[in-house]
Amino acid sequence: TFKGFLSEVGLKDTTDIWYQWRIVSAEKEGNEVKSITLEKAPSPNPSPEEEGLRNVKARIFMDCSYEGDLMARAGISYTVGREAASKYGEPENGVQCLNKHQFTDGVDPYVVPGDPSSGLLWGIMPEPMGNKGDGDNHIQAYNYRLTLTKNKPFRAITAQVPDNYDPSKYELLFRWMEKKGWSGYGDCIKWTYMKDSSGPNSWNAYKTDNNNNGAFSTDMIGYSWDYPEATYEQRDSIAKLHEDYTKGLLYILWTDPRVPKNIRDEFNLWGYPLDEYEDNENFTPQLYIREARRMIGRMVMTEDYCLKNKEANDPIAWGAYTMDSHNCGRYVVNGMVKNEGDVQRHLTKGPYNISYRAVTPKESEAKNVIVPVCLSASHIAYGSIRMEPVYMVLGETTALAAIQAIDEHDCCVQKVDASRCIAQLENGFNIVRYEELPEVMNSVSVDITSRVLANPSFEESFTKNTQPPTGWMESPEGMTLQRSMNKTAKNKDGQQAYVCKPASGKTINTPLKLYQQIPAEKLGAGIYKVSCRMWIEKDFYGTACLFADNQRGDNCNVQYWTTEPYYRNGTQGYDNITYTDYRTTFARHAGGFNSSTAQNMQRMVVYITLQDGDDLLLGIRTNSANQGSDKAGAGYFMVDDFHVEKLAGKPVAWDEFCDKVLTNYDFEKNPQGISYDWNLKTTVNEASNGPIYGWQSNAWTDNYGGVSDGTNLEWKWAGYVASSGSTIPNDFRLYQTIPAEGLEPGIYQVSARMWQHASKLGITRLYGQAGDKTSVQYYGVESKYSADVLTEGETATFAGLSANTTTGRVNDMSLDIEVGEGEDLEIGVKSGYGKEANNTAGANHGKFYVDLVRAWKVSDLPVTYDENASDNEIVPRAYNNKVVLNKTFVNDEWQFVCFPFSLNAADIETIFGKGTIVEQLEVMEIDVKEHNVLKSNSNEWGDDEHDGLYYRIV
């Protein structure tokens, strides 16, 4: 295949390409590499031939090797292994003992079970595992990616006993299976199939790309550590160890009677294909070098760049794969075997830029060398970058950089303009970047729901439970579901919300969409906000998510209900969400139990940028895949209150906003700002150690701090406030203040996860306060709070949650608060012993757990237009206005509509639809304070700088 590519561009395989030569040395003058010396070492016996050495001179050198051998010999700085998590502020870097590709608890590590004196089984490191986040020189595991086939004739796995075969090397596999149990032939090998006529195969054969899977598999954990700095001969020995181990693993799986017969029979249907790797006994000759040396260049790509918390402004390529590290070590932990080093952090904000500075060394070290493979990145970031498609792009763009350096910069690669290389690469391609704004944007945000959606709040009559609600469609059609309306949910819009469940005792194993499609003629280019309110029962999340799609499938943005770790690394080590979506966010809601807590519907939001001609497909997408398997009932959802808004600009994401303006809002840190131990299940009273980190109180009690023994926590820890035998004062506040300079005027949602003890509700409530406005939400049902308990001047709602005595199970609470120009926003929890129905104040009344306290702007200040213009509020120009159309489209004609701000042509089309013609425009000067019309004097467009212009469109 590759030789065909060479032929296409006129390269002669026999003369233009030197195969099986390797670098011996690099000769430099100052910071310029003048030449490199190579030696011939042909496979399969790669020792130098007597042919001698070749000296190669060039103006630019590119090290495209997996190992970075030219880079190292040229004296360019590099590193090997893992940085400490603290070095670049990367929580996933360094030592990590997590649960993906991990042993079941209780696997005995000793040759004689229970007897440490008998020694460790093969493959277990004798030294203790490092501390979480520590750096080291350990390298993630290598393996051979296997190609197998079912079509005979093939080379049988069992045709001969592999070299150096030792069954004791695989004892850990069988110890693991004794604890876990065999489930199929994919337990310890990943099978990816290449069917029919894919690739250059001479047969329509079933073929595979087999990879590592599970705790004991094709990864030879720990045997890669020495490879990066090894001699060529030592590397050959390491590769041979991997080859023997891999062939031995297959041999024992294919032959050992401890493998269940039905699984063994399936294994034996597969063998090595005779038309692959014909010069290597049909076994892949290339060891998979996942990571070796990494340059320390002009900048270091870290996880912040992969997560798009930072952005490289000089991209030379793009990455998009999970930050993926395979295991690095295998240790005895608490008397059992555990793997260490596997990290899989999915990216949810789309492709990220790879900096040109990361592929070029410091100019003082080498002015004419480019390193596109062993580039400058931390271990965890390199786990995302290290994909062959990325290397292919880097190969092309850095070649263009080399040409530019030769032609224009005296061979100094550091002076190259990377943007020109990207432009050359993109020449001739239709490139669409959906995160970029269209050239013409409207100046107002407009809620266009009533114009583009049918039955957005599910208020229309629902008579056929065999069909979706009026105005909505399902794909696939005709699925057997339990469809109903719920009239008791909290935070719903109107009288009812829609409930979609699988049939009783069944699963939604086929992905289901509830959707509407808005045609392009109703939209136009711009940024759209799609929102709804949802509720999902805890432990039945499935993969339910809000989605918005441009209908072509190349721009689908989604938001999943709960926290990312639930989907990417659950207790069974599964991965069920679709990461091919262009933008993926996580609402981090908790959910609740239908039988014991209120169904508190919460906001879900996605944003999508559409081009002219794009339809908009929106709705809910779900299936029942849950914790690694289809679980009966999982994936069901309750939904209400869909909105579609066209925005003047994309707002800051809630997590980015909270990270900027709040401290420790997830309560994971102790009073010194150090993360609590994730492995502890306890309550830590910090009263003698200082306040809860980042939080203030007007009256700290004698018992508060961190708690990890609750349930439904957003991550590992929550905060708590209690009292040791006395009462919590009625004016207690736990709060943070967001200053006005960090806020835009608008409607903000304040949310949290909270728990209270049964019969000790007190007057605990979530609150938000701005100016003279205070909104609160009490934890329990409204009947628990008599009128004299409520605080005058507070706008109160009630979460209706059921308290309990033991579980500490936190649930969702939320409220809305209006923030005006120049107003601070204070958010937190108010509490006190208070009193509730049929109770007297007592010790620990008002005790609470709290987690994930957030605030984010959900809307500009709304301006709602009714039939009568005199009823409309005039808002100063300083405000960002959201237009809500109401009673303006009657008998297929628009009525008089008044606006307290200037409009442009894009605004008109946004509000009224494409093709709208303005027949008459009156501009009236307004006395904003009195809201009175003073005069009407013009039919021309108004001056944007005047606050008091009031527009009426006929």
C-alpha cells in the first residue's frame, strides 16, 4: 500500500528510498546539524553489514522515527517517562492506579497463593508502587498488533510451540479469570474486524486488528522501560521478548484446558493469514512503540492544550484522540495484584491545535532539525497526539515548513510561519471550522422557539402512547416504549413533561432519537443555543443526551446528563458514549430515585454553529447501555421546555466560567488547598484547621469540613456543615461572592447537589443574591416549612427532596437569579436550626452535605413583546437583550413590534425569518426612566449610540 503511495508521487521504491538503514551519529557545527552517519542493518538479522557507513549531508533534517534517535544524537533536549502531575498541573500524569484494564480485587500475586515467601508470579514488579501523581522513567506498555484470519488456509497458532515458551508467565491470566470469570474470547484480547475487500488482501477474508484488552493481555507491562535509551542490539532483544510473550499468550489460550472449551473452540477458528507479512512467518514485524523519547522543545504540549483550556496560536496539525496511556507497571497493592498507569481521558471540545513550536527544538540547540513524531509534549498529552493520522498530517505540514525554512529563512526552522504551511495543506479543500463565527452576526439574541418548533413544552394533548408526542418524531420508528406525561415533576414548564421509557423489563439496545428537524429556510448562518429541561433516574442514565446536529452528521454537539467519569471510566471499565460527536459536554447533574425523591428537572444546553443551507436536527438521543451492559429500564428520560435561540455570540461554558470565578466549588480540597485522598471513605472535621478552602461563612460552627462517605457525589468528596451537640445558628451562611466585574447582566442559574438528615431540615436552602434580589430553594417539600420559617424578601422554591438518616445521598437543587448591571452575585447555602412542621429546634437541625455549587449565565435579560407596545419594558442599551416573540404573529402576518435597541438586516431576519421585508420603520426617542414615548420623527435606521431609541416595525 505504502509503495503505491510512493509511486503516485513519482518516487522510485528501489532508488529513492533507503530501507533498513539506521543512524549512528550526527555531526554539528554550533547549532547546525551538518550531516548524519548511517549504517545498514537489514531485517530479520539487524546487525551492521560490511557494506560500511553512509554519510548524509542535508540543509534540513527531520527525525520521523518512533524513538527520536537523530534528535538524541544531535544533542537536542528530551525526556523519557512520566512527569509528575504537579510539573504542568496535569491530574492524569504520573503514577495512576485506576480501574480500566485492571485486575478484579483479590487476585493473589504469589507463586503459592497466600505465601509471600514463595515469590511473585511472573510480570509483577517487586518494588512498591509509587505515590499517585509521582513522576518516573516508566514507559507505557508496548505490544504487537496482530492480524488474524478465519479463512483457511492459514498458519495455525498451534503449528509449533513458540520460542522460549513458559506457561508460568501466564499464571496471572488464569488467577484473574478465576476471580472475574470467563465471558468470551474477547476477555483478554480486543478484536477489531476488517471485513470483505478492505485493504490490499487477495481474498475476501475476515481479518482482524487485535489489540490489548483487560488486565492481562498482549501488552507486556514493564518490559518497555529500557527501550528508548537502549542500543539497537538491546532493542532487538526487547522486541524478541515481546514476540515470544505474544505468541506464547496465543498458544496457551488456544491450547490450555483451563480455557473453557467453547471459548477455546472459537480461538482455534483463527490463525495467521498467509498473505500478510510473508517474509516474517505471517507475524507482524513491527513492535508497537507507543512512546519513547519526547523532545523538550520551544513549548511543551500539555493536557490543557488537549482539553482546550489553552490554545496554541501556531498550529501545524490537530489532535483529537483520547489522552490514552497504557499501563506502565504491575504491583502488589494491599496484598493483591494491580496494574498501574492506564489513563483514558476523553476529549470533549473537539480537535485541538498542535503547536509548531512543539515540533521544533530550541534554536540554540538545533536550527535545522524538525521532530514531528517524538515531539515536545508531556506524557499524558502525548497519549493523545501519538496517532498515525496525526503523524501523517505532521509529516506533510512539517515538510512544507522545511521547504519554507530552506527558501526563505536560511534553513532556520524556528523562523517558519506555520500558518502558511497549514494554508498550503488546505489549498483545494473545502474546510469548515464550526467553532468559528460566521462573518455576519446578528447583534441581538432571539428566542425563535415559537417560530421553529412544534409543541416544544409537550403541552398538546397526548392520546396515543404508541406514538411520540405531537410535532415530534422518533428514529427508528415504531419502537415499543412506555410513553406518558408527568404532571408532578419539579421545574417543569406548564402542566406536563414527556416521559419516554423502554417497555417494562426491556432495554433500549437500539439507539433511539426523539427529534424535530428545522429546515434551513427558517434559520440562516449563526450560533444557536438549544436547551431543554430533563430528569433521569440515578443508575438508569444510560447514554441519554441532548443533541443538536446540522443533519449532515459532521457537526453534532451533545450534552450528557451526569459527570464525565461515569461514562469514560465506570466501575466495570466501560466506554459507552459516542466520542465522534464534534462537541461533547457533561451537565454533571445527579439524578434521583423516582420512589424516594422529587423529580427535579434540570437545564441541559448545547450550542451549534450553522452555515447557510444547514438544517437543524435537535432532540434527545439515548440507549440503555449502562455500566458496561444493557440494563433493563436504563436510558429512560423525562424532558420538557425545549428552546431554540439565535445568539449574538457564544457564551463562556459553565465550567470555564466557574473555574474562573469560583474556588473549590466541588469541595475536593482541604483547608490548605490540597486535594483530599480519593481512596478514603470518611468525614473530616476541619474546624481546627481553617475554613473550607475557598469558602466564607459569617459564623463557622464547631463541626464542618469534607465528607467522602456520601453517595451520588459529583466526584469523591463533598463539603458538610454540622454542629457537635448544639444548634446551627439561624443566620448561618456558607458562600462565595462573584464580583460584578466578572459578570454580565442576565439570568443566572445557581445549582448544587445537597443532602439533609431526616427530621433535621431546619431552614437549610440554596441561595443566590444580587443587589436587593434573593432567590432560594429549600431542600424539602413545601409543607415542611411554615410561613413563619420563610425569610421575608426571599423568592422561595422547594426542591421537594426526601431526607434520610444514613446514606448522605446528595440530589440536584437549582434556582434562577437576575443579576443587573454592576451587581455582585453571592451564592451558597443558608442554614440554621429554624423549625419545621411538628418539630422543635434541636442539635444538628440544618446539618447538610453540599457538592458542586455552580453559577452560570443561562440567558440575557429577556424583553418580551406583547400585542400592546405600551406594555413593553424599555431596557438600557448597556444590556444584552434576548428577544422573546409573543403574540406578534397573527393571521399569518406580523403585528406592530417595538424594540428598545437598534437593528440591522441580520437582526430582522433572525427575529422574523429569512426573506422578511420591513415595510415601515419608525424611530421614536424614549424617556427610559418614565417609559414614555416623547416623539416620533424618522423613518430611518437609528443611531446605535443613543440609548433611548425605540423601534417599531410594521
